[in-house]
Amino acid sequence: MQRECGRAEYHDHERAAGPADPRLTPGRLRRRIEGDWASPPDFVPPAEHARRDAQEARRHAEAHAAHVAEDERRRREHAAILAAVGTTAEEQATWHIIATSPTPLPTIFRTALFRAPGERTLPAIVLRTTEERAQAAGDGYARARREVERRLRERFPTYARAALAGGLGAQYVAYDDCAEQPPDAARTVSSRGRPGTSAAESGQTTRPVPAPPRQNPH
């Protein structure tokens, strides 16, 4: 019976492909069945087409769901890192502009996180590891740090005035330095700390730094 259905399905396929073909008569179908004519090896019955289409649709749906779940996982992970560091997505958008314009800074700076100046904080460049922090704060990147400072003072005029008056500059810290402290403490800076060190490393007292108005990253 299944073989007869297959013959009939191919006969219907031939008729759909060539409805004006005079050979495609009911008698031809009868001869096909009685003679056990084989269908072409590449012929796929409609039911099999439907099964394959449904299977492909399921694969696409599962892949899309997995992609959405992975995007959400990465979004949550990134949000958790920003929260631990004490910064925001808006500050990262600002840093992207600072780190890439007018010319790109070295990769170690472009991949860092950023905390903008605030009421009790100088700007902070947050490196991924303590090794990267030491590298970025070392002599090899002195020129890049000077360019960072120039761009920060250009971007945040209030910070520029406070930095010039107090001899202060941006700090370079690692993720772990920030994650180990409460958010407010993570954003506190040393009154005498030199650029390239964290408040925790300097072990010195703190004082407020005039807060610039929140800048539009665009």
C-alpha cells in the first residue's frame, strides 16, 4: 500500500509539473502501479517534504532561543561587572569615544572599563587584571597615559580645573580592586595618590573632588 501511495504521489507531482502532458492519464497511473515503476531517486514525497520543513523550523527555533539566552547571559554578566566596578553603561559609551577619537588608544586602554569623575572620585581606568593595571601604569605607556589625561580634561572641564588645582590625575585600577570594595569606596580617591595607583594601594586619606556635570557621551 505504501508503495502504491508513492507511485500516486509521483503521478500527482508529474501532473502538477506538466498539466498539459497528454500522457498523464489515469491509465498511466494504473500502469505505473501495476508495473511497479520506480520513482526517480531524487523525488521527495510531499509528506517527507513537510516533515523535513518542520524539522528545519524546529532547529531554527532552537538555535534562535539559544542565541537569545546567550545574549541575555552575556548582558547579565556585563551588568554584574559594571555594578561590581561601580560604573554604568553610559560611562562606557563615553569611554569608547574618549578611547577611539581622534585616534585609537592602545588596546589595553580601549578594552578597559571607565568611571567618570564624580563627587568623591577622580576618573578611573579599570583594567581587567592587576597585571594589566601594572602594565598600563608602567613607563611603557607613559605617553598613552598623558594622552588619556589630555582627553579626559578636554571632555570634563570641571575635572580639569580640579585636577590642575590639586595636581591630581586619572587613576588606574583593576577589576578586583573595585569588586572587593563597596561601590562608594571603590569610587573614592586618595588626596595625594599619584596617577596609576588606587586609593587602596596608597593607604591615604580622602577628600571630595568637585563633581563635573554628567556629560552626554555623544
